[in-house]
Amino acid sequence: MLIGNGDGGAAEALARVDALHTGLTQIALEGGDLRGIAAEVARVLDVGILVTSTDGRERAGALVDEQRAQLAAHDLVDPSGRVRVERIGGHGVVVGDGEVRTLRVAAAGTDLARLVCVRPGAPISSDDVHALERAAAIAALVITREQAVSAVENKYQGDFLRDVFLRRAGGEEYVAEHADTFGWDLRRPVVVVAAEIDPPGPDDAPVARAVRRQWQERFAAAWRQVGRGVDAGIPCVDFSSEVVSLLPVPTGADETVAGEAVVRRMVTGVAGDKGGGRRPFSVGVSRVAADLEDLPGAYAQARRAVEVGRRVHGGGSTTFFDQLGLHRLIALITDDRELQAFTRDVLGPLATSTTEAADLRETLQVLLDTNFNVAEAARVQFFHYNTMRYRVAKLERLLGPLSSDPHLRLDVAVALRVLEIAT
């Protein structure tokens, strides 16, 4: 522990800070990583150290089991393992007889990470904080270097996976062997998962492009980190506006059930307790792709599932292509103009975006749901019976004999579903 005690103690503390700084600088110059930084700080200061993302996901650490247990006992770790850095802050949190504190790791005004210091048996002194600030500065240099390398690797991996989806990456054997160089295993059944951060709501303040890019980078890093914990061979790339992962489906089991289980595990791990500035996101999941030949179609299914899921269920949804029901068939029609023409032909003026059209569509859907039982529909919409009869008459003037023509009702029901996802 670095505690000043008169002039001699202050000099000794300063000497140890300088020695730590020299040691950390040497680690950085020799190409060392964050694990080396954490281990050196933990050794010199006799503390536990974690380097986390800005939202608390562990990137490197030198923490014994007792210190991890202290964090968990004080509810400073969420169920997914994320450190709740937002609860700790720069002023620290008392843990038993000791303390936990976080420091920002930043460069050029940009937050890069958090340095979490754990000392269960004693407080963290001002001299400790000074040493940790030096460590945070060196960690920023290492992270900046790693980000530059990672950006090139991620772009190369992303370009390759795009080529796979576009069927222009080469033959299956070449693709599988090239994927091996990234540590990916493409020789097994997978589901393609497309994940997107939900857009800000209409009442949210405008967000700068740089901030959105930070959200995306943190989002992609979370998927990669959780993916490594599930299976080291999972491809996980950032496509700028979405993160695409190929999750393995265990063999010898019901593929649908097994695929859903691994997806739920990943989504739960990425979402955590939604703290630390995490943004809500939506996920689309393909059918099982048995081999490389199936991947392009599976990616299209995942993309369609996330789009339809957000329209139908709102943000924060996880949508499986096979569970889309009628929307699954509609989603296979890629010509949006044809879908829009179908809704106009069937719904006429009800296909417009006016308030009156939306109101009548709601009544029409209730009537379809109640098999055109006027009394039941009136109760559902809290209308007088005569009001509902008037609405039925108006709908039939606009659309035709809905109450007596089941084929017309089927067309209308499908058109309403199309309108949900094609506008």
C-alpha cells in the first residue's frame, strides 16, 4: 500500500509510483497487453485490478477469487459477469474493511475503458490513486494500439464474411480454410444472428455520429466477448450498423430448440442488466444453416427477422424467422413495391397513413379477430353496438361484403399483416 508518512514516506511513495510507471512503460514498449498492465499494478500496489470496457465488461484482470467474491457479495457484478462500474464511480464504494474504485481510461477526450481497483482489507489512499492514474495513462496507450490493430482485423473479417454471404468468397473448402485463419469454425450447422441497436425514440435528443459509432463499437465488443465465452470458434463481425454472429447448433439434438437456447444465452449475456449505458437492441435469427451453401439465405432470413420483429413487436425484441407465422411467408417476397401494391388493391383508402385510416384498420382487425361478431367487437373497442354496426357498414362500402365473403376477409387479413412490415 502506498501511504505517505512524513517526508520519508512521501519520497518512498513517489519513488514507487515512478518505478511502477517505468515498469508499465516498458511493458507497453515491448508490446505487452492489458493483462500485463493489470498484473504489474496488482503486484506493486497489492490490490486487485480489472480493466473493463466503459460499461464494465472485463477485458483483462489480476484479481484473486476472494476479491471477485467481494465484488459479487456487494452486488457490484450483474448476472452476466459485467462489473457495475456505474455504481462504483470515481469516489469508490466501501467493501468490507476496504474499498473499490474506478478510474477512467481515456485518450484525446474519448473514454476507452475503466480501471477497477479492489482492496478488500484497507482503503485506497491518495498515493494509490496517483499510481492508478499513471497506470490508466499507460493502459490508454495499449488500448489505442490494440484498437488500431483490431480495426484492420475486424474490417478484413467483415469483408470476408460479406463475400461469403454474397457467394463471392470462393469454393467451400477455401472458405472453410480461410475462416480457420481467423479462428472461426464454419464446418458445422449454425444459425445466423443479426443484432441492431434500436434507433433513438422520437422524444430522445439528437445523437452525434461519433457517439453512435461509440455505441456500435461497444455493442460489437460485447457480442465478441460473450461469443468467446460460449465458443471460441464463433464468427462475430461488425457490419457498421449491425453485428452478425454465426452461432453453432449442437448436433444430436432438436436443432430448433438447441439453436434457440444458444441464441437466448448470447442475447442474455450481451444485454446483462442493461446498466452501464447499454443501449436496447433487436435481434433476428435465421433457420439452421447446415453448410456454407446455406449461409447467404440464412443471413437474408436474419435480416428480415430483425426488421419484421421490430415493426411487429417493437424494439428490444428477439425474432426467429421460423416463428414469424404469416409474416414468414410475406418476408420471402423481396419486392416491396409488389407488397405495397397488394395492400392498396385490397385495402383501398385504408392503406393510407391518415389517422382515420389507422382508426378504421384497428376496428377492422378487431372484427377479424372476433370473426365479425359485432357485439363482441363493440365490447372490445368500448363502442356502442350501433356505433360498431355503423363502422361495419362503412368498411363494407369501402372494401366489399366482408361479413359474408370469407375469401375477401382472408385477403384483408393478409393485407393488414403486409402493411405491418412493408410500410
